[in-house]
Amino acid sequence: VHVRWLLHHLPHPERVIARLVSALRPGGWLLLEEVDFFPVLTSTSQLYINFMVALTGTIVAASGRDCFWARALPGLVAEQGLAEVGGEADIPVLQGGAPLAAFFQLSGEQMRDKVIASGALGAEDWNAAMALLEDPKFWAFAGAGIAVWGRRPHSGVRSQESGVSLLPPAP
């Protein structure tokens, strides 16, 4: 089972993770990939931080979630009784004017009216942030990609949801 950049849009990802684990066959693998924007908070530009927090917050507002939670994924997966749980993170470096910055500009243009209407960022700061993302002298971290995996053990495991043994029937 592989889920990529979906859970942060859902109101109760821990419940979804439990259901995904229950869908695994014995020996099956779970791979969860999510984004966590905590590296954005290290920027030297408060304007960039405010823009990214407003943008990501507006994108996931309908679910009541945020984009600053995936660092909890290793612990959530480890609590599921899986074997060989592991994880890693990748933090992209953003340069103004480069493709990653353009991605956030395009995302921002789509969400501009909603962000400004929410009061999360004013129009003047919005425009300044869009210009910052065009400036090749600007460097910052983008959201971290968090990957976590685990394998359902082959034997002696009972489904957490149903209590039914996942072992094949005896001959």
C-alpha cells in the first residue's frame, strides 16, 4: 500500500493509517509519503514564512488539517505493530526564479483570492512574496518530503480492526 501526499488533506490521518495497515496482507509493505513544511520556518525571510504558512494553510483548510504534522508519521506507523519500520526525509532547497519557486507561484496564483479573503496575508505582502519567489538571489528551504515504511509480519498477526487472524486457514 502506497500513499503519497494525501493524508495532510484528510481530517483524521491516524484513522486512515490504521485502515491502510489493516489492508496489508502478511508480509505486505506500507509506504507513506507526506509533506511537512517545518523547514520553511527556518527562512531568513519572514515574508516567505508568512506566505508559505498562509498558502499551505489555505490549501488544506477544508479538512481542518495543516501541513506541519508529517514529522509525527514515524511514530504513528511504529504504533501499528509493523516490522522493519523506517523512514527518511528530503528537504529541497528553493531558489527564486527556479522551477520549485515557480511551482509555489503558480499554486499561489490559484489560491490568491482565498488567502487574501481569509486575512492570512494581505495583498501587498502577497505581491511582495510573489516577487521574492522570482528573485534568483533568494534561497530558502521548501517543505520536507517525509517517507515512512513498515512491513506487516508474516505470522501470528491479528487484524487490529476486526480481530480476525490474517493467517491462512489450516489445511
